[in-house]
Amino acid sequence: MITVKDLRPHPLDQVHRLIEPGPVILVTTRHRGIPNVMTNGFNMMVRHAPPLIACTIGPWDHSYQALVETGECVVSVPTADMAATVVDIGNCSGADVDKFEEFDLTAVTGEQVQAPLVAECFANIECRVADTSLVADYSLFLLEPVRAWTDPSQPQPRLFHHRGDGTFTLDGPTVDLKDRMTKWQYLT
């Protein structure tokens, strides 16, 4: 029988490396007419319907003020082939660099928000800030998707996931267990 003495303690400041669920995303904003894009590895779906996304963006991020003032953004989902560019985007600030130009990204006008979509990404989700009650204490914005887009030329995208230490996990094979989702058939 295994006891706690057989296990190794894990540092609390690295717990995120154990349960990181979502893909690395890009978050775009438009502030005072200027578009920006940032890399984000701390995000998750909160609920299915109506959809709600949680995303950590703090005052240390150039995009923070834009999100606070405009109340809108786009969550763009890059594919694994964009991983190096996405990491590079996260290594600079929109206060110093026009990231769309620097990284040769194509800004696309959406329908519901002023922030641009990123054409190179598999998916783009136009969002409005739904709740800011957790921002002051946790830098956690709750975002309500108001329009979503996918690129039909990328029917089976491979996403990548932040492991918290400069390494990433790429999506692998898909396991289809839809027939076992008896309680949640409406999701399949």
C-alpha cells in the first residue's frame, strides 16, 4: 500500500504545471485605435452555455489597461506550428513593439468587437468582459464569447499547451468516447 511517505512533495509554486488544461492562446485588444496581441497560458473554459472563459491578465501586461477600458478582446487559438512565434510574442511588450507588424500577423476585422482577429490562428473568439469582480484580487477576467470563428482550411488543428517551465505539450491523437457520454449527450 502506498502512503504519503512514498510520494515526493511538489512545490506549490509549480502546481500549475500539473493541471494546465487549456491551450496557449493569443489575446488581442484595440486601445485608442492601436491593436495589440499578447500570449496567454493561464485560461480556461468556465461553462458551456452560455459560454464563459476565464483569463488571467494583470497590470503587468500591456493589454490589461486596454481590456479594462474597452471591456472587449479576441481570444485567438494558434496551432502548434505557430508555437515559436507565440512564445516570441510573449517575450516583448506591445508598449514597445507593434506585434502584428513584428510577427507578420494579419489583423482581421471582427463583427462584434473592435479588437482584431488573428488570421493565422485556427479559431478566433470575439469576447466582451462579463465580470471583473475577480480582477482586483486575482487579475482574473471572465469573458463572454459573442461571436466565434474557425478556419475551415485547418480541419484538425494541433494545439499546444503551456507546462509552466518553457516546455509545451502538443495535441496528439484524439480518442472518441462520445458513446460513453450518456449523461452529457447534448455536448456530443
